[in-house]
Amino acid sequence: LTSISSIDPSSSRRPPQEPSEVGITGLLWLFLTYGYVLFYSSNLIAEGSDLLLLIPSMAGLVGGVVLPILGAVPDGAII
């Protein structure tokens, strides 16, 4: 076994950091994957917030506070 201090970080493989290192195919894959994850998560947030509105005692709080915050989450992730 080698100790952690003896491992040279410059010699180990690292994931690509720049779009030019990924290539056009990798960039397309990243774009589609990121779009799908955002689409799926925004649908989950919408379904969950609709379920929260069904609780009569919390409908005012959910409609006034929670829904605007949950609606801003996917927008913030895109930016």
C-alpha cells in the first residue's frame, strides 16, 4: 500500500474540467443529462407542492411562502 502523502496528484487521472476537454459528444451528453434532471426535479416539486395544498390548515402558508420558494429552486439551478 502507498500512503496518501506519496501519491502525486499531477499523475493521477482527473475528470475533465473545461468544455473543450469533453468534446462535442460529451458536451451534448452533459447538456441532455442536466436538462433531464432539471425537468424531472421540477415535476417532483410541482407534484409535491400540489399535495401540500391539500392540507387545509397549511394552505395559506404553502400558497404564500412555500410555493414561491419551491418555484425558484429550478430557476436558480439553471442560472
